[in-house]
Amino acid sequence: MGCTFADVMKKKVVFLLAPVLMMAGCQNKEDGQNQADQKSFETMTVSKQDITLSQSYPASVEGRQSVKIIPRIEGYLREIKVKEGQRVTKGQVLFVIDQASYQAEVKAAAANAEVAKANLTKEQLSYDGSKNLHAHKVVSDHELRTSASNLAMAKAQLQQAQAQLETARTNLSYTVLRSPSDGVVGSLPYRVGDYVSPTMQGALTTVADAQEMYVYFSLTERDVMSQIAEHGSLEKVVKAFPPISLLTANGDTCTVKGRVESVSGVVDNSTGSVSARAVFPNADNHLLSGSTGSIVIPKKMKQVIVIPQSATYEIQDKIYVYKVVDGKAESAIITVLPMNDGKNYVVISGLAVGDVIVAKGANYVKEGQEVKSEE
């Protein structure tokens, strides 16, 4: 079958277009490569600013004064005057131990003291008589000395009897156990009728003074040493702490601020930490002795270099950024403060004011890559 002129022209057109399409494809590939090499990134110019960072530490809460109530004498528990969780005042009766035997001891000791007192009176009269007779040469020196010795013994016996009476009265007073301070009553593991003694395992209860609460936490050795270097001494470090917050176990922030009261000067070899104690007011009893939480310590820093953490990447515990130098990415190692807010770093070294860095997507940048600024 023959070919027409139109058919021949169609074939030529197709033949001629093929190289053009190939050339266009190559051109598009090159343009795409150039666009990839010149990918746009958000950049920023390094400057100084003020920032407040905070760092949290696990903490435990205890009453400022937590006293275990342990009996000083033994006997059967007769009365329990309080309930668990009850607020008590200093001197309030908590427990009463059976008093019968101790009351009997007081009566016996009192009677012995009266006998000793009567005996002393008798010996005093005898001595006075012997002394008078001795002056008239009626009794010998030996008889006078014997009378004086009996008098001295009577005095000693009275003193001993009075001491025993005092001990008996003291033991009787120990049958009533009172609160040593204002506070809150803890658990009551014993019941009326239980036998209690000074050697018993566990206390009758614990009274925690909850007007102020001690909050215990630990600082790292590195933190303490850096602060001593900054302030000059441990005492100045304690005074330099700002008001601090307490985050309770349920995630709520304590409504009042506390203060750091002391920092131990001893490093725990097993943990490498230094113990510290803060004090929080607790007038409304929102803090419970024995509870846990986190101490939050703010740190205000003035005119420091701050960069977003998204501008960094880490390799073998070293932190890097990409500086933009003459339009190309150039990696640089930086040093940052350990304390951060989870979003930003405070840069100690490696950057200067005026440097331009990649602010986001540092993990996707390659060394020497051309960077278009989107600052």
C-alpha cells in the first residue's frame, strides 16, 4: 500500500520531536538537581537576649518536725484520744496507758517518804539530846558520833525516798502521752488493749508539724560546683537561689513559692549528687508529709546567645550547628548550658553575635550545601 505525503510528514515530525523531548528531559533533571542543591532553609542571625530557664528535680515532702510517739514506760493501752489525720496542738493528749500500777507506785513511794521523814525527825531529836548531854559530860564522844551518824543516815534515807517518789510520779506522768508540737496525726497501728513499751517495734503514731514543709531534693555535683564558681561559696549559692516552685505528684503547681534553705557540702559517692532542702509554707495544708513531687528552679540569664534546639544536631555527644558562610552550610561545634527549657539552648561558645545559622532542619543540611535564606 503506498504512502501519502501527509503520512511521510507525520513520521518526520515524530522523528524530530524525539531529540527535543530528550533534551527537555535532561534540562529538567539538571534544574531539579540545582533546586535540590539550593534548597531553602529557615535561617536566623545570632543575637543576645534575656531568658529565664528552669530545671526540675525529683523531690520528697516531709513535715518540718515529724516526731515519732513512743512510750517511755510499759503497760496496756487504755485510751486513744485522737484519729488518723487529725490536727492537734502542742500538749494535747494523744494516748493514755493504764495507770493503776503506776498510781500504786506513787502511793507506796509517798508512804516511804513519810516514814523517812518521821525517822529523820526522830534522829534529829536524838542527836540534839546527845549533843546537850555531851556538853554536860553525860554521854561520851562515841555516843555523840553514833547519834550524828544516825542522823546523817536518816537524811540520806529521806532523800532516797523522795527521789523514788519523784520517779514514781514521773512514770505516772508518762502514762499520758501528749503531742510535742502542733501538727497532724499519722497512722494509728495500735488499738486499745495492746501492750506497749519503749522497746516496741514501731511508734504509736507520728505527729508531723505541717505549718511548714521540708522538701528534699538532689543537685548534681556539676551544678553545685558551677554555682560555687559563680558565687564564690556554698553559703552564697544558697542565698542566690530565687524563689522556687513545687510541682506535686498530680501535676499541680503549688500555689506558694518556697526557698532553698540548705545545700549539703558532701557529694554522695554512689549517686554523684548533693542533697538540698527547701522550705514551703503550708498554712492551708495543701502539702502532705510523705508525698512526692518535683522542685522547679528558675534561672534568669541576661544578654546571652539563645538558639532553638531545632538548629542543632548531635554526633557522639557533641552539638553542632550549620553556619551560613557565603551562602553555603558550614558545620560548627558549639558548647551549651546543661540547663535548658526543652526548646532552646544557651550557647556558651562556638557562635558569635552576627553569625547566620540554619534555624530549622539542621539534620537535613549537608556540609557545603548552598542555602537559600528564608529568615
